[in-house]
Amino acid sequence: MEKPFSVFDIAGRAMSAQLVRLNTTASNLANAGSVSGTKEDAFRALKPVFRTVGNGEGVATVAVDRVVQADKEPVMRHAPGHPLADENGNVWEAGVDAAAELVEMVETARQYQNNVQVLQTAKTLTLDTLRLGQ
């Protein structure tokens, strides 16, 4: 039988999941505005899919199940002078909404910071408990 999750396990796993979320957001922002010669080759935003990891009644954390491409389609743009333009003078711009990605980044940073605060509080409470016996 697996040992029960501690508050440190729960917060640590949540921080790891938020780190994946932040990395996919950074990748999306890095590729925003990139172009390709074909729709199939154009970058599509990445999104992590989370799953709940339970460990006993009332104890759960999160894990990254997989990373998938978002539904936002690349946008065709007429740019006949671009070196990647097709025979019609079109290029395909990445399917990334930069404004939505920035909101996602702020939300992810806040969630990560919340888990850091949980760890700091748990550490303080543990140290205070240990000092009670002195």
C-alpha cells in the first residue's frame, strides 16, 4: 500500500504541474507570430491536460496527464514577399492567442505562488510543533 500524501507531496506535485503549464505557455508565446508555408506545418498552441491523483479519502493532488494541441487553427495571411509564401502568396500564422497566453501565464504564476505559500506555512507549523517539546 502506498503511503499517504503529505502536505509537502501535494504542494510539490501541484508545483510540478504548474511548471509544465508555465513551460507550455512560454512555448506558445515564443511561437506566437511565427509563420509557415503550409497550414499543417504551422505551430498550434499547446495545453497541458491535468488529472486528479487521489490517495485516500479527502486527499488529492494533481498530475499532468498529457500535453495536447489547442483547437485554435492557424490563420492564413497574404504575404507574397515572404520567403515561405505558397504559390498564392499566402503564409500561415501560428494558432496562438498571445493575450490569452499572457493571462494564462499570470494565472499559472499565481497558482505556483499559492503552492509555495502552502509549503512555507507547512514548514513553519512543523518547526513550531518541534519547538513545543523544547
